[in-house]
Amino acid sequence: MVLSVMLTMIGLGVLFAGILAVANQKLKVEEDPKIEELSQKLPGLNCGACGFPNCREFAKGIIEGNKEALETTCRVAGADVIEFISKIAPIEKTLAGKIAVAFCGAKDKDRTKRAVYKGIATCRSANLLSGGGMNCEYGCLGFSDCAKVCPFDALEMEDGLPKIDPAKCVGCGKCVKACPRGIIELMPSDTDNLVIVACRSKYAGAVVRKICPVGCIGCKICEKLSGGIFFMEDNLSKLRLERRKEDVDWDEIIKKCPTKTIVRVK
């Protein structure tokens, strides 16, 4: 009886395996070998800077003529790979280079606290638990979540703040997603000494003066000196990116900022 059942099960197994083998041959979709060829040439870091989840999907998009894929490129690949792509696909354009920039200038010594945080040492956890005990709910928490996810070692922590190496940063955006407070942003890398307002606080100036010595207090000096290149929004000075290349005295604006919140990204 037992032997009969076993033989029956084995027979059914062989039958189903045969059916699956035939179905696989009949239903399989032939993949263009160029996808594998291009995929092998790409860096394989799966950083997502191209807008696709991994290098293989990007290669597939290129070969299959995906519009999104054809309007971008791999920021990590060398010139030889870019040349290879241009030979097998009609690439329309490439994205302007971008680098990650941290919009907070409050170092460890500048941060005032209302409580001592003793939870899990990550920015995401600290942000969920009373903001890590910090008085400012907009500033860097300093637990290096951003540095830990960078696949290019382009980011390290210095005095509690992310320090980004523009020579290594490819603008993949992983650090942007990792920061729970949104203080890291991708900015154009096509201009030397980019000037930014290193603050994301929306507090009124009087509050900022009490909790952070390097935060924006909304004095509007930068707005007046720049002829409107800087503007105020939610108590915070911001830069009109489309006008960043205009001929203004950036050094004078940086010098006159009372809290030294306006800085150059070198």
C-alpha cells in the first residue's frame, strides 16, 4: 500500500515536471542579448541615480527604448560605457550632474537640547522619539544614517554634520531618502562655489535666536543685497536657483549674514 502511494506520487511529480518544462519552452519570452551585455558593462552598484531600481532594469530600459531611460544616463559609468550605450541606443540627452548638499550648519556644539536621548542611535529612531531631545525639530540629528547608506564613500560625519565630497558624490539620492528631516538635497553641480542657506528651520527669528546660533533669523539682509535672488518663505531665506549665476557680490552677502547661515558649497 505504502509502495503504491509512493510510486503514484513519484509518477505525478514526473508528470508535472514534464508539463512545466513544456510550458516553459512554449511561454518563455526571449530576452534581447544586448540587455545582458549592457548590464554586464554597467557598474552593478544599483545606486538608483538613473531613476531605475537596479542596473539591469536600466539596461533593459535602454535596449527596449524606454523614454525615461533614454533621457538619462548612468552617472557612475565611465566614458567607455557611455560610448557603448550611445552606439546601441538613441540617447537623447543626459541629466545635468548633481551633488548632495546638507542644509544645516549646526555642529554638535551649536545644538541646544531639552532632553538627553538614549534610544537607538539612528536619525530615524531619534526623530520619532521627541526629535532626539533637540530643541530644533528641523536640524541635523547627527547619527549618520546618510553616511551609512552612501555606496560611494562620498559622505562622512564631521562635528556631527554630514560632510560631502563632491569629487565622489554622483547624486544617487540615497542619503536624501535616508535623512528623516529632509536636510539633504540634490543640487546642480555645474557651478563652482554654490551658495546656500544652511538652514531648514521654519521658526520665527526670535525662536531661532534662542535655540540655534547659526540658524536663519529671517532678517532679509540677503534678499536686499542680492536684488531678490534670495527670498523669504516660512520665515526662512531661500535661493532662486534659476538666478544663481547672476553677477552679485556673493562674498558681501555671506559676510553680512548675521548668523553666518549663508555659506559656499566647496
